[in-house]
Amino acid sequence: MTVHFSSRVDISAPNPIAAAQASAATAGITLGKLSDSNPTRHGLAPQEIPNVYEANPRGPKAARESLAGFLGDQSGRAVDPERLYLLSSTSEAYSWLIKLLCDAGDAVLAPKPGYPLIESIAGLECVHAIEYQLHYDGAWYIEPADIAAILDSPEGERVRALVLINPNNPTGSYVKENEREALVALCRERGIAIIADEVFFDYDLEPIAANRRLAGEEGVLTFALDGFSKMLAAPHAKVGWIRVSGPDDDVAEAQRRLDVIADDYLPMSDIIAGCIPALLDAAEAQTDRVRERVRGNLAALHRMLESDELGVVNVLRPEGGWNVLLRVPSVLDENELVLKLIADHRLTGQPGYFFDMTSNGYLAVSLLPEPEEFKRSIAAVLDTVRTMLG
């Protein structure tokens, strides 16, 4: 089936003047513009930013070329810079893609447990987020039959995109190869696009074999999201990107429409884009630094849980990312646990129900703190559990 695109994006035929301009550009003819109001083309750019503003909706070409080279080196396969879109964050990317794919009242499939961002952004776009459940049997997994059942239900007719978080937050689970093959086939059959959020991909903790990015997937229209916020552990570096891949016809139609959205929101700032090559140069070392921290803290967490006398707290196996889920005795109310941490240890946290866990008894923990701070926090959790159990 062909992919459904929303009716929100105006791709009506160009007026005669726009058509003539396009013909001239195709013929290599440069036209002067009576109405050119770009001051940088008239010698009026400030000394601090001397560049001529190119107004490319996908983002400055030089920055996209740098990013394409970096991604190609990572994957060992060439990446076309014309299939990259630069924008301020992956949150903005979700908003653009929902606009692209969904009319008001349509739906996207989002994983649970999961970070509540997708539901919030979908709601702002007047679109529903329908949850699909991740399962745990010693490792987290997606059951493609669950997705098929939703798509076969009455509400499945409204679904326009499947969101895959690879690896998921907070479960830390990667999309397995067999899951990927089944989901790509399912989406291709139903004309559904994949939105793959891969911001945590490089932070493997206890990975399974053959972890693979969905970026570059050719079997179905795929929008892969990534950015500097997680890659550089720099949430204040607001640079994100979308990489479009899939069957050529679907990609061409998606980009024709996505260009309209990107143009309406204006290209990324040249000032920010100019920093991208240097930030990419720093990415590998910074990712290694963060990976070492989170792996070290995970190892310390395992040691502390194994040596705890009560032995009633454990960690659900994470495969990647920098957050983990602790399992505490379900007789303890999650709210009461966090409130006691606040009262006794001046320490707060996020209980499992924040992420729509299906039962009581979970606590999300970041692996990012300095090692000694991390150990003190885990000791406080174990002490609080011990006290509450009496």
C-alpha cells in the first residue's frame, strides 16, 4: 500500500510565475529578483555573521554534508545529505512528522513503557497516541502480533505511523532483528511509516547481538531521529536531525511535502549550523566518555544489589541508554517510596507509573551521576526500602 500523507500540507500546483522561475532554474538561468528582501545578498550582513543566507529548508548545505559524512563513517555506508533535515530538536522532528503524516483525529502507535513526550506532542497536533505494550521475560521485547492486532482493530484504520524507540527509554531495550523484519513488513503492507527515535543508540550497556539502527532502512518509509542532546550529553546543544529513507517513490513524495513544512518553519540558524562540524569532531570522544560513566555505574549498581542483605531490589535488564528501571517489592506504594526518599534523604525520583508501567513497584534511575553520588543515591533507595518493609 502507498503511504498516507496528511491533507494539512499545501502542495497545490505552482502559479505561472513560480513555474517559470522553476523552469529557469532547471535551465541554469539565474534571475534577478525585484522583491529580494534577503539583506545578506545586498552587502548588509553583519561582520560577525558575514555569510549569505541560503534559506535552504532542509538546513545549510555545508552542515548537512558534514553530518552526512559523519553518519556515513559511523555506518560504513554513504549517506545522502539531501535526505537529511536539520532542526532544533527531536521533539520538533516529531511535530513535523506528525504534521506530515496525520490529519486531526488520526493516530500514531507509541510504546509503553515509554517517555510521555510522544503523547504530549501528538495531543498538541490533535492526533491520538495509541499505545502498544513492551513485554519482559528477562529481556524486553516487542510482539509484532500485538501491533497487527491493533492495526486490525477499528482504531487501527486511523494509524499513520509506528514509533520505535531504539533503544527505548526507560527500558533500555533495542529493536531486535526479528522484530524489525516483521514490523517493516507489517508497515509496508499497511502503508504505515516508521518514526525511529535513535538518540540513545550508541550507549550500549548489556547489548544483544546484531543491534542495528533503523536509519537507512529501505523496506518502508522511515524517518530516523537523532541529535546532539544525547550524542554529546549536551541537552543545551539544540541540534536534531531527520534522516529519510525507504522506497524511492515514497521518499520523494515525503520530501516534497516535508520541504513545505521545513520552509514554513524556516531553516536552522546559520550561527548554530556553523558549529556542527566542530561538534561532530568531538562526538566520538564525548560518547565514549558518557558510555564509560554509565557502564561503570551499572556495574556498581549490580554489585550493590547483589551485596544487599535483603536482596529484594533488582534491576530489569537494560541493553542500552543511560536510564534503568529498579524493581522494588510491589507491596510498597511507589508514591510513598519517593515521598519517603524526599523526607529522609532529600532525594526524589520517578516511579514506574510515570512511564505507564502496568503494575506497581518500579523506580527509574539515571546512570549519569558522578560515581560516588550514584552510589549514595542507590544506598538511600536500599535503606528506604529496608525501612518501609520494617
